Amino acid sequence: MIQQRANFDWMLKELADGVHGTRQIVVLSADGLRIARHGGDPDGADRLAAACAGLQSLAAAVATEIPESDGNMRMVIIEVNGGYFYMMAAGAGAYLAVLADETVDAGLIGNRMRDLVVRIGAHLTSPPRRDGQAV
């Protein structure tokens, strides 16, 4: 079961404070619902979470074209003018997404995201829902 959003605040803040250039962090469920956030505004975090659900689906579709793949997305990275977007699987049915500016150390943010997922991955699990309720 998903813990209260407030319980994630310190973990996400620690990631943001530890990597220069981090602008927004969102933890989301596979169906695009925001679980927790740090930085940015709530509406922006909700939009990002919804967009991530689509990206996760696209990544899974691409993975099926790789014969050795099991179809599971581990990480998506998008570089745009002005910054970067990172999304990583973070437990069953949950993802960790980060927006960063151009000054971010790409290797460092990836490693710190992995460390966070390893440390708290069991707490970042979002159970399937039916009619808006966990099943």
C-alpha cells in the first residue's frame, strides 16, 4: 500500500538537495497518478505524472522490439533544450521522475535515483486499482 505523501517528502528533498540542477521530482503510479512530489507546483506535478504514464507505455512497446528484452522499462531519459527528464521504475506499479536543468550531472542523477529506488523501493509500490480503489 502507498504510504502517506508526507512520508516521501524528506526522501525526495534529499535527492534534490544532493544533485545540483534538480528542479522537480515526482513519484507516480503506473496509471499516471501523483503519489508524491518535491519542487514545482502540484498541477505541474500532476501533468508530469500523467505524461509519464504515456511514456512508460511507449517504452514498453519499444522494448518488445528488442528480442532479449523482458518488456520492462527501467529508465527513460529525454534531453530537451533547457534540460533533462529522467524516469525510472521504482517498485511494482510505481515510477520516479525527475526534471533537471542543463547543469545537472547526468551520471550523478541516474546513480542517486537508483540509490533512492534501492533504499525505498518497497515503499514505492502502487497496487493495482479498480474503480478508484486498491485491489
